[in-house]
Amino acid sequence: MTKLKGLARAAQIDKNREERAKEIKAEGGKVAGYFCCYPPLELMTALDYMPIRILGDMNEPLTEADSYLPTVMCCFYRSIMDVAMKGRYNYLDAFIGAHACDGAERVSYIWRSYLKSPCSFYLDVPHTNHAAAIEFFKKQLILLNGELEKTAGKTATAAMIREAVKLHNRQRAMVRQLYGLNRNDPPALSGSEMVQVLVAVMCIPVKEGNALLEEVIEEVRGRAKGPEKKKGRILIWGSLIDDTAMTKLIEDCGLNIVIDDTAIGTRSFWVDVDETDDPYEGLAIRYLDKIVCPRTFRDTKKTRREDLDHRFGYMKEMIKGWGVNGVYFNIIRNCDPHGYEIPELRDYFEQMNLPVLVVEQDYTTTALESLRTRFQAFAESIG
Amino acid sequence: MEDKKKKKSSAKTLQTAREAGNFGKKILSSAREAADAGRPVVWAMVDWWLGTTIAKAMGMEICYPENYGAFCAAMRKAEPYLDYAEGDGIPNTTCGYARNCIGYTRKLKENNFVIPEDAPGGGMPKPLFLLACGAACDARYKWFQSLGRYMDVPVWTLEFPQTGVMEYFMPGNKKDNINFMVQELRAFVSFLEKLLGKKMNWDNLEAKLDTFFKTHRLAYEVDLLRKAVPSPAVNTDFWALMIPHLYMPDDPEALEFYQRVYDEVKYKVDNKIGAVPNEKYRMIFSELPPWHTLGVFDEYAEKYGVAFAMESWNYHVPSPLPEDEKEKIHDPLELIATYSYHKFNEYAPVALEHRMEPSLFTAPYLKYVKDYRIDGLFAHPLISCRPATYTLMHLRNLLMEKFKVPSVIVEGDIVDLRVFNEEESHAKMEAFIETMDHYREIRKKEGFEW
Amino acid sequence: MLFAGIDIGSTITKVVIRDERSIILYTIRPTGAEHRRLAHEVMKESLEKAGLDFEQIDFIVATGYGRINVPFADAQVSEITCHMRGVSWLFPNVRTVIDIGGQDSKGIKVVDGKVRNFIMNDKCAAGTGRFLEIIADTLGLKLEEIGDISLRSREPAGISKTCAIFAEQEVLLRLSEGASVPDILAGLHKALADRIFAMVSKIRIERDVVITGGGAKNAGLRKWLEERIGFPAVMPPEPLITGALGASILAQEMAAKSVEGDLALKKRARTMEAATFFDDDQ
């Protein structure tokens, strides 16, 4: 069987997300699973752990979760607990939970109570980006590294971490390049293809991910037929999308997803780690301060207007640069960090004359079809 | 036309518990008096004394919107506020207290920040700032941040690190956590000084802390006394008594009150007087009580002889800091940080022993079952309060697996009081009595002490 | 030229046939369980009534819940857009459309003849006509009469349960306590109006407000809803057909945009038949 490349390879990995991790394990390698954007990938890579982003499964009926978690909580983390208890991640050498949000925090704890890995760390992420918080976070990262070293059987020197920083920065730069190709009309990649590529790089070693991205960029630049031109060019803001079933539905209804501000999307790739002498410094700053997500509290500015610009102004660039003419708020049901932002952010965009669609969804493919009318009506109202 | 369901109060068993209601009223009225007199008011989350103690030392009056939410709900007056918050786009899955407060604030803003005539209990005055807290859940800072839509009032978020159990024991980590909290508290003091245009009164803070620790010491002793069989006080007493130690332990009236509480409970223990005359079963309750229907616990007591010997970990004071640790701390901010951190982590050894996580809301119960000789857990999942609900299933698993202690699950909500079905809870309790009997036998066979 | 709009709702299917200026006729039929097989039947019936051949219709737009399963439609458009267009054609000054259907309810904000914002409830029966249907059933009354009966009430009973299933229980409880049927019905209508109001408030209710859908025919619901809104709303003469009407208007626009030759080609290729999703033998 010929080895697939580029977008086809990305689609293949997306379909079978644990395959590469299992291959690596069979070869004697190590895999570290982590929650959300906050555990630094560089620390895992430096010690030869392949980082794999722990995700739920929109196709999996939740049959185990009820024994461990309440029904009224983030559907995504509930799904994670469900598939984890069914054994999906039982090959992990290291489990890195994080205090990204309530769901991530609680599931980190409960996971560790029932599923034991050789290495296990709960990364407490401060709520603000104050100087003391960054300092504290740095110390947490050093602790995390210490734990990883124990089971890796080696030490991560500053040089090794810096090397990993370069590799991951390169990956981020290429992802940004890929997004950049979506400035065109029509965009170079569909939202579904983007999800496949990003999920794929989150499931394979960084060097392989970089090679894949190179292939994808070349393929996408060169191909004759990409996505169709559509009236709607939307930005998706909010809770993550990790399944093409969601993006396909949106695109089917007449919308092109040109850019996003979500956890599987730009939030993981938009900014680099500064190559500081003390690598932990750069890591702490990038991961706590530079990543933009509503879960991190930004000090209130003097006026409401100033505060909103401070918290959301970065999206103005995205709107302008990508010719966005509509915004879709993707809210996974019971997500509080995003939920509380809705009224303000909605007005913020509407004042820019951008129509906004807000949908609270249940992170399950069985409930997707009922959203069709909403996306279609939204597409019809644009342009 | 109003729903027929009226507030079902508990008679409580302690005389002091019956008096404790005055403290609750005091919180709201002091805040309004202060606002009327032009003195600064802050809206604060329950922060386990981390920031509110400091704000009080600077002369600020505190209003607690979480508490106000419970109050509005009990008065059956929360619904218009909930609708008003949802009408502006806040999802109906968010915290009930948050929606109540957001709706209230929206109304307040539309009334030019004059408290509307019909505001329950006289309402909450516009604050000078909002004191959010990073512990327990995301709503407790996101909600305050969202109020910026209606008022240009700064939000201060208290950094309250949440350490994993295994991480708690890592060398240097506890110190780093507390250092972090102290640095943030210093920044908080600067923030207050700038806002109020005056310097922190450190003597005042020291004096408050002195009273504070004395009050807490007494509250702790009372908790220990409740281990007695029969239990001298029960959950309905505690939920009344907790107001002064949770919200105003630095108030000399609270200290005086607690001395009387201690005396009353000690007397009962010394004379083997149980809160429930025919105590047959001892239960624990997690986590937030059905404020509106506390009378139902009197009914369980009467019908089945159920005494709730312990409840609601989050409202209790922690054990006092070891004297030798306390002596070494000269900085009041470090003392506060250490104590608040202690509140969240003192059960880490219990968690470690049982190889489980988390400490918060869960591990303490693993000690309570033993110390208080518990027959069953009353788990009360709440539809719109996640932090109080997240670990209930997990706790249920643990109690059964490790101690053969069963649980009964009765749903409720913090603002939608219709969710709690009284009749159904009685049916469940009746069946649960048999379950508790059954597991008593099993524990006996397996050699447990109780 | 002739145009048709077909709105396949979850409970009722509607067809509107129009020429450039006015409605020629409309048909309303229950959808039943097999909407895929029904669309062309309703279409056929309408054509027969109008004395027209299928080939005479120049453009057909399908909308509604079952719009994807209309193989003979030339285009399908969401019911949000279609309702908005239909209502705007009838009431050019409309700003807020409140559609209360059998299985869902919607609010649509109209600005400059376009959908500015919308909100839908298609998950919870308690905010739709289904709620009233359940109650009518429980009381042994016809759905068409309960609205008027509710108007006879002088003091609406308080119905506290938000869930339609529990409301049923509560109705029985109230009856046993001696509450009158008009009072109970008034309480239920009021509760439904409150819920619909809460939903539509999210898109900000502005004049002129037009109420459509089966729920619009219910005088009791209209009364309580208008009370909550604070000012009167209007209702089209036939509130069920606004979606199909809007679809037929869009059909006209799309036909105008099409190149002449393309239209003819399309018409010849199109046949009026049911969707063949499932084997008829199964």
C-alpha cells in the first residue's frame, strides 16, 4: 500500500487518531497525553514523548460517563471521561491534566483516580497573567518536567528544550502559513480539511507533523480545485471543533470557514514561544500569557470599551485579514468560560456590522442534523 | 399567582442556631447602610477568607451575590432576574446565582443604579469593585467579568491555586503556591489602596485576624464535638451557624456567638443529649443544601431517626494551623494565604492514603465517614451549580468501594426550587433506610469499626 | 410565469402557487409520518385544484423540516428566510416575526427586508404548539377550541412546571383541587406565552410584530403574548402559509436571476415524484 501524503494522510490520521501513538509504543517509544492548550508540548518532545492531544468522540454514545460524572457539565470533557474509561487512552506513558477550565480540572482529578499511568501530572494553570502568576506557572512547568524526567529515564537539558521549542515553533509557523492561504477567495482549504490537518499534527510526533504540513502547504497551493466560492466567509469563535462532521455540516449549508478562534484551531498555533535563554521563561509566557482564551482573566480596563478591545480586539485583525462577513459562536453546552462572554462579544461583532450565529451544541453527531436549519438560515442572511 | 410551595424552614435543634439568622440579615443591611452613608461596598464571592478579610480591614462592606441568589430563590423572586439575564443572551445552563445577579445588575443599571423598590430584601447597592475568586469554579470570575456590560466597575480576581493531591506533596510546591498567593495578595492590597485612596491599616488587619482565628477555633471544636454518638447538632443547625464563621469571623459578635454555640454543644455532649432524640442513622450531606426546604430534614429525623452528623465540606472551617507553623509566620498576608490554602489542602493526606483525587469536595468525606461513623451519603446534585455536583458520582463510588457506605441521590437546584421533589425524596429515603441497614451488616462482616 | 413554494413542516405541509403578482391558491395538509412521500401528492393536489400542469410551474422552492426530500424542487431555502420573506410581503413594516408551530417555535428579526437575527426552539415541547396539544388531549378537548375557552377565565391558574410532561400532571392536580377548566387553560396559555416571550426577547422584540404558525390561530395565546410584549401584534389572514408564500416569492426571484435557457432545461429534467430514500418494499 502506497503511503498517503498531504491532505489524504491528514484525513487518514484524523480517522484513526491513536494509530501512530500505538505504532510508536510498539517500537518502544513513549506517548504523553495532555488536556487542552496549556501543557507545553516542548517539554514532552524534549524527553522523547510523543504528545497526543486527548480528545473526546462526537460519535461515541456516552454510556460510561454517568458512573463518574454528572450529566450537566461540559459535553466535551464528559465524552473524554467516557472514552477514557472505555480504554481509549490506556497506552499512555504520561497523563498530563490541566486546570484549563472546570471540566478539564475535575476530569483531570477523576481520571487520575481511576486510570493510572506511569507518569501523571496535574498542571495547575493560574487564572490571570499577572507577573506572579507567570512566575508560579514557570515553577509548575519545572515540576512537570521533573515528573516526565523520572519516567523518561533522562534529563531534559536547556538545549534539548530549546531544540524542541524550535521544532514546535516551526510547526506553528507553518500552520499560520496554512491559515494565511485562506485569505484568498475562495479559501485554499476547507474548514473540514483544516480540522483534519490540525488534529493530525496533534496525534503524531512534531517532526512528522512538520513534514506533513510541508506536504499540505505545497499540495494546497498547487491544486486546481479547492473549496468553492461561497457568499459566507465565517470566523468560528468559541469551544473547540475536533470533528469534521461539524465543519461539513456548516460548509454544506453554504458557508466557508476561513478562520477560527478555538482551541483546536488558532489558539494552539497563533503565537510562538520566545527563544529565551531560560527556556522555561519563554514557555511560561507563551502558554499562560500569550495564548488567548476566555479562561484567562485579563485585568479590567478603565472603561467597558477599552476592556472589550483589550479582550477581543485581536479578532479585528482576523476579520479584516480574512475578509470575514459572519461569525459563528460555537458553544459546547455547559461551557462557562465561553458562555459568559456571549452577550458582550455578540454586540462587539454586531457593532462591526457582522451577523452572529450562536449555537449551543451537545458535542454529538446524533444531534447535528437539527442544526442544519440554523446554519442555512445564517448563510442565507449573509450577503 | 404565586406557586403554593412556601418556604419550609427547619426548627433546628440548637438554640444558638435559631439565633444565627440575625447574622445573615446583618450582611445585607450593613452593605446598604454603608452605601447610603457613602462608604465603599464590594460584591464578593465566598473566598474562604482570602481577600474579603483584607477588604474588610480597609473598611469595606461586603455584599455576597451568591448569598443574595440563594435569598432571592428562597423568596421565589429569582425568576424575573434569571429571565432578564437570559434575555440578554446568557445561556440558561450557567450558574443560577450568576443569572440572578446578572439580571439584577441589568435592572439596577436601567434604574440608574438606584436600587429598585421591589428588589428582594432591599437589594444590593452598586459596588465600588467586584472581588472574584479563582477557587471552586470558573463562573466565579467569568460572571463578575460579564457584569462589565452594565457597570464600569473593576474586577479583581483572587488567585487561588488548586494543587493536585500528588503535586501537593512535591518538595517546594506548597511553598511556591503560598508565595504566589502572598504576592497576589500584596498586589490586591495595592489595588485597594489606590482605589480607596488610603493606606492599609495593618493593625486593624492584625486585630481582625486575632478574632478571626479565635472564632474559627471554636467552630472547629464544635465540629469535633459532633463526632459524639448521639450527634449533639445536625446539618440544619450547621447551615444556620455557619453564617458568622464563613462571612464574618473577624466580627467580635461572631466570636461571642461562637463561644455560646460551643457551650451549648459541649453541654449536650457531656449530657449525652442527641439533636435527634431517637438517632438511629447517621448520614452526611453533599454539598449545597436545599435552602428553601430545610424542614424536610426535620421530617427525615422524625420519621426515620436520621441525624446528619456532618455536611457541606466547603462551608466548614479547616483545622487550626499547627502552632509551630503559625508561629513562624509574621506577615499577615502570608498567614491568610497559608490558612486559606490549608482549607483546600488539609485532606490531601487522606486523598493520598486512598489513592484518589481531588481534595476539594471529595477527600474530606472519606475521613468524615469514619470519624462520624456514617451510614449513608445524601448526594444532592444541583442542575445549575456544577462545582457542588462534579464529584458526587465519584464520591459515591469511593464511599462504596472503600467503606461500603451507600448513597441516596436526590436532585435539586440552587435557584429553580421546583426541581427538588419532596415527596420523591421521602420515598427515596424510606427505601434508603433498608439500604443503610444492609450495608451496616456488610461493614460488620468486613471488620469496619462502625 | 408561475411559481410554487412548498413548506414541509413536521406536522403540516403547505403549498402556495403564485403568479408574478398574487397568490393563485394554497393548500394545507397534515404531513403525517411519511413526509418524503407526501410532498409530491400535495403538489399534485394543488395543481389539480388550480387546473395547472406540473410543467407550467417555472420555479419551485422547498422549505421546512422536510425540504431536503423534495426532488422536484429547484432549490431549497431555510424556513427562517422563507417565513421572513412571506411575512414581509404581507406586512412590509414587520420587524419581529414570532412563529409558533406544532413542533417548534421561532423568532425572526427583520431589518431592511433581510433576516438580521433569529432564534429557534426545536428541542423543548414546552415552548411550542405541542404543549397545548398535550394539554388539550389531557382535558379531552379539541386543540381548536382551547384558546377561546381560555379567554373565559377571570383568574389564570398558576402553572409552575416548565416541562410539558409535568404540566400535564399539574393540570390533573388542579382539576382535582376544583380549579375551572378556563382558569387552567388560561394559566397554561400564559405559561406558553411567557416561554415564547422569553425566547424571542433574546433577539429584542420591536414593532411591528407579526405572529404566524398554528399558534397564531389561538386567540388565548395571542392575548397573553401581546400582554407580555406590551403592544398589539398582527396576524396574517392565513398564518400557516407564510413559509410557503415566502418560498414562492424566492422562487420568483431565483427564476428572474436564472438565464432563460437554463430554466427551460431545468424544467424538462425535473419530474414530480417522491424522494426515493427507502425501498418501497421495505
